[in-house]
Amino acid sequence: MTVNLKKLPDHKYVMPGNAACPGCPETMGMRYLKMAYGDNFVMVIPAGCSSVIQGIWPKNGINAPVLNIVFAAAASAASGMKAAFDMLGKKDVQVVVWAGDGGTGDIGFQALSGAAERDEDIVYICVDNEAYMNTGIQRSSLTPYGAWTTTTWTGKKEHKKNIPLIMIAHGAKYVATATVGYPTDFIEKLQRAAKIRGFKYIHLLAPCPVGWRFDPAKTGEIGQLAVKTGLFPLFEYAEGKFQLSPLSRRYKDPAKRVPITEYLKLQGRFRHLLNKPEEIKKIEEYIDSVWYMIDVLEKAFNPQAEAQKLLRTL
């Protein structure tokens, strides 16, 4: 299924006068969400940038029904909302959690884990801008190695938590990665998720011009570079089958990847690393480890394809 953006509804999904920063990836992502689901969804939004973009009640910067909820309760609130819709006979309404990396991997992780374990029929989207941007750019567990934040002045010393793999380990029905840099890929994954009953998780990389320190005109480009460098592979795991998205397939070959320095040099948060080759090497080794895990997952969840590949080499 290939999405043609020109054939999707063209409405104002994020209303004029909202509080988003220039180049905000979250408003981009919300537009794509609405293009995928039309009017047949409701959003559960915990504290974060998106709750600020929405505005203060009764005003709303998002042209969709929204339940604002506390940081730790987004997935549990969505679970209850879905149960209520089912009791009312409205089983085709998509209940979508739209939460940041802090509300997903840190403060909201317990509720997320519980919803995944119970196989709640919701779509959970982690809008990953890799820090607590709304409260002043503090590090989260999804902030990448080496990144400057206001609480990691010399660069974060740990690699980011891999939530998509944790969700696969939970037995989620559908897990995917996406980025605002590739809108049609994200929309296609949203539409595929809607057709599956059970817990669905999409990890959306959302480059933040303010926190990442780059030109707001480059939001899409930064999102694409994350994929092209191999740092953020695009993939899908659907009901026991794992596959790379076409946009990422060629980057299995390290020789075809864009050098990671091309990604880092556009972002002020990595400025202090550019003259430290030993630090760049650590990030390159991390990328290799991510692709090693991709290889393991492909072999584990597609054994027949791997067997056929082996037979072709004999």
C-alpha cells in the first residue's frame, strides 16, 4: 500500500495560532495522524509539548477530540477510554496516545508496559524528541549518547533506551518506527496499525529545532539523515513477523550509510563532539550494535526467509 498525499484529505488539522515553535515536528506528526485517520479517532495527550501546542481549555489548537491527562497515566486512560467506546458499540474509533519520550520511556513507562501486557486495543505513538523539551531541555532515558541537555552539559554518558524492542518483547501486536522526515511511511504504518486488533506501538522520531539546536527549516532533513546514517532504522513488527521498511533496507550495508558526522554537525547539541574522534567512534559502534539487533530480529522472526536465503548460497 503506497500513500499518495495528494489524495488524502486536506484540512487544517493543527489550527492557526497554536503555541508550537517554528519547525515543530509534533505539529507535522499531528497533521499526518489526521491525514491517516480522518475524524475517526480521539487523542490522549499527557503533559508535554503537545499539550502546550493544543492550548489552554476551552481553546484547542488541534482539530481533534483530546483528553489531557497527567504524565504517568496516558496508556491507562486510553485503555479505559477504549473499553468505554466498546461498551457503547463504537468499536471502530481509534484511541491514540500521543506522548513524548519522557511520558513514554520514563514517567509513563509503567502504564505503557501494563497496556502492552494486557494487549489493549489502542495505538500508542511515542513522539520522540529525545529530551524533556517542554520543561527546559532536560535529559530523558531516550536522549542519545553524547547529546547536550541542560542536565548533561558535557554530553549524556548513556545510550538511549530502545523502547520499540521492549515493546516487541512485550508481545505487542504491532511495533513500528517512523520519522516526520518521511510522511508517507508514517501514514502507511498508521493505517496498517488501525487494521490490527490489540496493542500497537509506533515510535516517531521528532527532531526538535529548539532542543537539538538546528535551523527550523531542516526538521525534515534531520529526520531523513537519522535514517540515512543508520542511526534510526525504519522497521515493522506485525503479529510475529519482522521486516525492514524499504527506506532503510539499503542501509544494512555500512558502505551505503551517510557518515554520522553529517548528522551530528547540523545539531548544536553535538557540537562538543565534532573534534573528539573517540566519541564519534562510540556512536558508530552503537549504530553497528543496532543493526546487529536488526539482523537478529530478522532471523528470529523470519526463519523461513533466512532458510531460503541460505539455500540460495549452497
